Amino acid sequence: MSKSILEKIHDYQESGHSFIVATIVKTLGSAPQEIGAKIIVGPDGYIDGTVGGGKVEEHVIAHAKKMLKTNEAFDYADWNLQTDIKMTCGGVVSFFFELVQKKPTWEIAVFGAGHVAQELIRTLLKLECSITCTDPRLDWLNKLPEHHKLTKIHTEVMKNVVETLKPGTFIVSMTMGHAFDVPVLVEAMKRDVFPYIGVIGSDSKAAVIRSDLKQNGISEAWIKKLYCPIGEPFGRNTPAEIAISITAQLIREREKIKAGDK
């Protein structure tokens, strides 16, 4: 069964875009479509739906693209199909144009695509967030699902991805080991724009990592902010339950930031 236009509007908003929805709200005389017909228009033009095709749709798309450039929230237009749109026949059609803004995105960067990362990312995909997963092992990246919320990055030098991340991104490092985690953590802490930086591991691994961060010139203040071991202290030591405990911690810290407690 094909999706309704309303489902498509929801899906497109979830994918992180701003767009215009134009709806026929009134007609007088001959009209190319019925009242309630909708079209979705993005910055590059037509996306989905129809309000009649041809010249009238071309006119609607052009108007919607102008609105997107000026960031207008809504507009209303009465157009005579003959005098305004230069059609040979027809009456008057009224359109309501509404800007649908992209939702604010919670950005999460996961370094490593191993067993726990596989479970963590599948859990996070159920939430309203945008995820980047970086790993030098293409076979492990390929085990992850294809999803519009997930970007997979295959690279041998994971630390170079840090500079591409947006300020405010939550960083979770769960690579193949300590030697791969530290370069990522150093780059992240040097940028000083990420509210959450965590790494999977034990208390003994945490002590070694903190020592290495200090040797790499990271301030004591930042080292104290590091989450390691990562996750809330509950559940069993299985990838699925570890992933749930990490997700719980990420949500808790996100809500602290929203409340202004961090």
C-alpha cells in the first residue's frame, strides 16, 4: 500500500529537511484538483503530491521556492487560472502555503561498529536523533541497517571525522581498543564544543585513558568530564543491555542540557 501524502510529509520532516506544503483550500469554477489536494516543495523544487500538474503546479512550486528563500512561515494566494497563470480555461483557485521546519536534531557520533555499537545504534534509531558511525572495518559497517537517520563513514583515520562533527554532538567511542579510542578523544576534547564524550571500558581502562589524555595535553577539567566506563550502572554484561544502559545515560545528559543543568 502506498503512503498517504500526510505520511510522506511526516517522513520528509523526520529526514531533517525544511519544505513547503501547498494545499488547495478553495475553488471557483473549473479547477485542476479537488479542495485538500497537496504538494510538497523543497529548495530544489518538487518533492511529492500534486495540485493539478502543468502550469498551475509550476506556479505553485515557484512561489513555494521563494518562500523557502525568505523563510516565510505561511502564505495565502487566490489565483485566476486565466489572468494569473495564463491557462486557456479555468476559474479561481486558492492555495494555503505552510513552511514545515526541519526538526532540531540530536546529533550522536559513534566511533566503532562492533557488537555493542550494533546494538546501541539499533536502539538509538528508535529515537529522534541523527547518528554517525565511523569504523575502518567495512564489513562491520555493512552489518548496520540502512536508515535515513544513520550515516556510515568508512575510514582508516577515525580521528579526522571529529572535525566534521557539529558543535553539540554527543560522542561515544567504542572502537577496537584503547589505541584507537585515545586519538578520537584527544581531537574531541581539543575542539571543546561537545557536551558529552564517553568511551566504553572498565575502571582500569579508564585510568589508562585519563593518563594518556593528560600526556596529550588535555586539561584536567576536560579529563574529569570524560564518561568512562560509559553507561548507567544497571543491567547485565551483554551487548543489548549495555546498549540500553548507554542510551539511558545519553538521554539523561541530553535532558540535563535542556534544563540548563550543564
